Amino acid sequence: MFSFMLFIFLCFFGILAVLYHMLRSQEKLCKSLHEEHAQMRVLLRSLESRLDAMDVAEPVVLAGKGAARLAPRPAPAPAEDPLLHLSFDEPAPGSSKATPGIDPALDLHF
């Protein structure tokens, strides 16, 4: 009986050691994430200052109105998706909800 109790005692301390190790590794990870976040903020500030410098470098007369030149431009018209109309078009006049039309793509040929 004593050996069983000793075994349980050692298992308990083993589990505690594993949990302690996991806690320390999570603390190290959290610290490294905080450092990376601070570094990313510094890099973002330097990037913003470079963009501001680029904006000032060109004359306003040639480039438009300052930061508007650096603003994102609207994308061209999206490509015509052949299946897009299936979601947005009105249903065909002959079809009803009780008897849905048969999709020709699902028609099986043997």
C-alpha cells in the first residue's frame, strides 16, 4: 500500500512540474509577443513617416491633393462570374417552391 501511495505522490509532483514548465513557457511567449508588438509599432511609425515624406516630396500641383494620392484606389469592375446570377436573380416564372426545377448538372447519364 505504501508503494502505491508513493507512486501517486510522485505522479502528482510530476504533473506539477509539467504545469510549472508550461506556465514558464507561456510567460516567455507572452513576453516575446509584447516585444514584437512594440517593435511592430515602431516599424509602423517609421513607415508612416516615410509615406508622409513621400507625400511631401512631390509638388501638390502635379500629384493631386496630398494624401489623397496615397489613398487606395477603387478596384476595377469584378470579373463576370457565370454562377453569380444563381444567388441574386429572381426565380424563373415557371418554377415554384413546391416543385423545384431539376438542375441539368445533376442529371445522371448511364
